[in-house]
Amino acid sequence: MRSFMILLIALTLTAQKVEACDIRGDQVQVTSLDEFETKHGKNMLCSDRDYAEFPVLKKLARDDIGEVWCVERSMLSAGEAGTIANIKAKTYYIFFNKKLISIASSFSSSDFNQMKTSFIQKWGEPSTNTTEVYSNGFGAVFKGEQLSWAKDSCTIALSQYGKKIDESVVGITSFMMEEYLNAKKKTPKPSPDL
């Protein structure tokens, strides 16, 4: 009887475990803006700071709803990128109400299969795996994979092609994203000339 109770408790604790949805240890719905800035220090530019060298960050963010965007400083100054799974990637972080809600990265589509393998190793087989048809302005048609994983606290999406045929994208999005998008819809963006 005692061993049955221990097994029951272990199963209950396992069932309650929430999988971390992270890239490089930054977890959506868990990492706070303060923790993020402490961890990354001067390596990141965030829109809640006055960085004259990259004013576009201020334009992306909405102070009125608590939105903050962060990017790696090296990506902006030298066109370099950090890495995800040892693949060079340009990564953007979105915070809402001081919680990380989205991580989005773009990387060379030539590295897609390596990224796909790394994601499957980390999160298991995808919940969905579809093929999308893409075309460019010259009429060329390309087929690309789109994979997604539905986890306890997030959705992970990996697309072979992004806006460009030579670019793949990955996004990890918290379930807080719906609340964030609703806040953006409800609050009109202030006019810059007021």
C-alpha cells in the first residue's frame, strides 16, 4: 500500500510538471523583464530604455500597454547574430506586463533541417507537420515544412520559409499572447503629433 501511495504521488507531481518553453534559458510566461535584463546585461537593447542608436525599438513597442521589445546589441551594430542550437539566428523578445511572452528568431533556410532535428530532440515529435506552398514574384513555387508543438504553457512553430526564401523562422509564444493581442486592439496607438 505504501509503495502504491508513493507511485500515486510521483505520478501526480509528474502530471503537474509544466514543460519549460525556452530558448537559451529564457522561458516564455516565466522570465520577467528584470531577470532578462540582469541575465543579458548590456548585450541586449530593450525598448523601455532610451537607445538613440536603434530608435525603431521604440516604434515597435507600446508603453501604454506595457509592451517591451528586446534584441541583441551585436545583431544591430554589426549585423551579427547569436545562436540557437549552434545556428546563427536573429532573435527578438517581446515582453507584456513585464513577462516574456514571445521569442521569435530568423535564420538561414539552409540550416532548417539542423534546427528541426534539434527541436525534435528537445521537444519530441511535433504536434503538426504540414507542407506549405510558397511562390515568389517570378512565379517560382517552393514547398516548405511547417511544424508546431503544443505544450503546457506555449506553442512552438518552426517554418522552413519566412518572408524570404532564404530565411527560416521559429517562434515560441506564450498563452498570454491572446491577452496581449487583445490589449493592442483595445488601446489605440497614440498619434505622434499630439
